[in-house]
Amino acid sequence: MSQFDVVIIGAGPSGAIAGALLNKKGYRVCVLEKQVFPRFVIGESLLPHCMEFIAEAGMLEAVNAGAADGFQFKNGAAFSWGDRYTTIDFTDKFSPGPGTTFQVMRGRFDYILISEAQKQGVEVRFEHSVNGIEFEEDAAVLSVTDTQGVPYQIRTQFVLDASGYGRVLAKLLDLEQPSSLPERMAYFTHIDDNVTDPVFDRNKILICTHPDLRDVWYWFIPFSNNRTSIGVVGLPECLNNHGAEGAEAILQKFVSEVPMLKRILVNAQWHNDVPFRTLRNYSANVKSLYGKRFALLGNASEFLDPVFSSGVTIAMHSAKLATDVLHRQFSGETVNWQQDFADKLQIGINTFKTYVNGWYSTAFQDVIYAEKINPEIRRMISSILAGYAWDETNPYVINSERRLAVLAEICGQAKIC
């Protein structure tokens, strides 16, 4: 039976960051990954807050090098609704920390991170699936199947579940529960955008609101190699009830209805080596983020919505919090996982949730599309959209629901806030 201090399920961003951080503290770490890397995954637009964790994990140089291989420099977000167009500059923000990041092809990005973790000494086993877990008095025992389908066991002091949408421990331990968010779905693909229109800023993610259906929105995430990730998100009954059939037809139909996208995509090539895909019922939640010998990271715990690209940021932040608490626990300190991990992580999740809900209720859209916003308030909003949703010195973090409601009411009435 293999033995490690920590076993991490999943080799995505949270698993790679957690593995590297624990390895730096001297622990024997094994990452078990069901798939072969590189592999396609959605969620390509990073937030600047991510760069702090990438740097601490010793991976910044490798990620920066990716800029020469399709990664696109990113310094903010652009929003379009009808004839309205506005931008948020992440370098002009309330919170300290990096103000720029990248838009990445996740297959390549995730592979870079886990490869760097391997180079640092983390053992990574690809095509190994976790099928069961048992807790003993002094260890957790994982039942695993290797690349040949041969079962074996791993004994460890602690398990971090970074399995993303796989949600391995949540399923094995019956921790799943319905999300408070409505079921939505997305149709998406990668295209060769061939954009030449000067109105478009390639250094920013573009988020568009449907001209008439304000709870339908689009992402447009450009890479540096003329590729772009494009998708539409809405309620299933809305997206599937307009006469189009199939992911390709539905996506192209809805894109054609947005003036900004129709303008910049006049020369786009829609067919390449990336198929049209569908993702449905992606929001999720769990009964608990931790147990005696385990903790859930990133999407393996709670996933909100892709509208503000918060997924990778929450994943990396959860990895940092969990590894800090685990190190203290291994060092003999008395720790409180609820207070030091779950509650702290929930601060940012709740902040993002406020603005996700505000987006779909259109309250936050009223703020974004206001003709003029107070510069200091804009800087506070910029910080949250840049990923600094845990900065409790920001009034729009600590009192997010009340502050947004008041701000939205002002913006909705006067168009100036």
C-alpha cells in the first residue's frame, strides 16, 4: 500500500497549486488524476488575484512563458449591451495586488501548472481513478484504479479533493446538495475570430448582454493566436425555445442577435478542430467543505456561475487556505477548519454570489451599464471583478448585498452613480 502525507484528487489548478505549496513545506504529496493531460476544459479567463498564488507556488515564470504560446495578456473586462459599451480596468482598483493576468487555453495552462508541480517533486499519477474512501483512526485509505484497471490502495493522513466537476468525494461521501442558483446552460466553442475592428480591445474579456433577454449573456475570450472562446449562457427553456437545433445552430443564432459580436465577427471562421459543446446544470453546492481527514477545493465544493470567471480564482484561493491550515495541523497546532478554512473561503464565494445574482436580476447590470460611475466606487467594483473578493476593507465586499442594492437603485434611476 502506497503511503503519502497528502493525496490530492485532481490535477487542475487547485490540485497543482495545493500540491506545490505542500511540497515546498516538505510533505510527501501524490496527485491522482483520472484524465490524460493536456485535455480540453472550459473557463479560460483568469483573474489577476490568481497570479499571487501562481507566484507563491513557484510557477510564474512558466506561466509567463505561455504568453508566447497562445496566452493573451489581460488587463480588464469590457461589457456590451445594445449600443452601450464600457470597460473596467483591473489596474485601477481598490485592493493591492496584481492588476493583470492572462486569458489561457486551459488544456495548455493546466498542463503547465501540474508539470511544474511534478518538477518540484510532487508525484502525479495520470489515468488513476478514485473509487472509494475509508477513514481509519489515524489515516484515510483511498481505493484507486490504475491505468490498466488494476485496483490498489493509498494510505494518507489527509485528502484534498480538487476534482472539479467530477466532485469525487462529494459523491462518495454523499455531500452533494442542490445549488441555490437556477439551472442554466451554456453553448460554446473556440473560433478563429479574425477580428480587425479597432473597437475591440483584445486585452480584455468581452461580456455581452442580449439586446432583449437580459438574463442571456455571452463570453468572448480572445487568445493571442487569433483563437477565441465564445459562448452563450441562459436558462435551458430560453436557449432551446427559439427554433434552432443543435449546439452550433443555437450558438450562432444567439451571437447574430448581438450588435457588438455581429460587428467584430464579420470575418470569423467558425469551424476548426474544436467542436461545439454544451454544459448544463453546472452550479453546485455541498453540505460541508471539510471533514476529519479531508477538504474540498474549488469546483469540487461549490461552483457558482461563469459570468465573472471566478472559478479558477476560487479554486486557487481554496488551495491556499487549505494548505495553510493543513500545515498548521501537521505542525501540532489546534486548528478550526470551519473558522480558518470554510468561513474564510465563504467570504469570497458570497461576494461573487452577490454580483452573480445581481447580474441576472439586472441590478448589477444597471451599475455596469450606467453612463457614469463614481471613480472610487468603480475602483471597488474593479477589485471584485479582478478577483479580490476576500478584501474585507472593500465596502462592496463586506456589505455586498446591501451596497449593491443601494447602488443599483441609484444607477437605475439616474443612470449616474
